[in-house]
Amino acid sequence: MTGLRLLPLLLLAWPIAEIATFIWVGGRIGLLQTILLVVAAGLIGTALVRAEGLRVLAGIQRDMAEGKVPAEKVLHAALIAVAGLLLLLPGFLSDVPGLLLLLPPVRSAVIRLVAANATVVSTASFGRRRYRRDGVVDLDPSEYDADLRPHEDAGGSREGTGTREPPRLGGG
């Protein structure tokens, strides 16, 4: 079964698991304490999201002021937003990944995981050349570039076969 086929099942199972966790925790510590714990987790999570978000935003501004592209920091900011959403949802099970995403090493690991499996295609980064999903470069005749033509080196082997890989996130 592919991940997309599991998505409806996960969307159904998640709230059921959250309710079961509420009942279990409520049975252990009491209803009022359970409600207070959920509210406290939301408030603490909001404060942590704000603090971490401002820290990453300052890093983005610093990189931009130095003329750097803050791509990784923008991804960190996106993951902080996901963490905020998870912490906003009522429940204990959504709080766990939400709190974990507030830790920079966890976010870096998620970014590395996504980067290893993602291809970023940008026409802006490669001038007017357009990359299709299969890695083929579409050029108009006026865009033909000499470095795409095959040429022979001294040993007679051919280099520059005319195909280039689109850029991969993370440089890999």
C-alpha cells in the first residue's frame, strides 16, 4: 500500500488515537488536570514557536543582508510553522511531533531527509533553460549553448553529452 492510500486511514485514526489518549490520561490524572495540561501545552508551545520563529527570522534577515540565499533557514521557518500547527491542535499525540520540530537538530534531520528525496527545478537559477521532470533540457534554437555540445578530449572519449541534472535540494 502506498503512502497516499494510507492517508485517509491516518486522517481517521489520528483523532481516534487522540481521544483514546485523552481518556487514558484523564483516567490517570483526572479531567481537570488533563484539560489544564492540554491548555498549558498549547501556551508553552505557542511561546516556544514564537521564540524559535523569531530566532530563525533573524537568521534569514542576516543572510539576506549578507547577500546569501537563506534557503535552509526558510525551510526551518516552514517546519516551525508546522510545529505551531501541531501544537495548536488539541491533543497529546500532535504535541509530541510539534515539540520535536522546535528542536533545531530534529528540523535539520527532517530537511536532510526531504532534501535526499527531492529535486528542485527552477528556471530562474539556470537562466532561460527549462528542465522537465525527466531531466531533459528544452532549448529554443536561440538558447543553444556551446557547452552542451559533445566534444572529444585528447584520449578520444566524448564528454559533455548534452544532458544535465536539475539541481537537487541540499546540493546532493
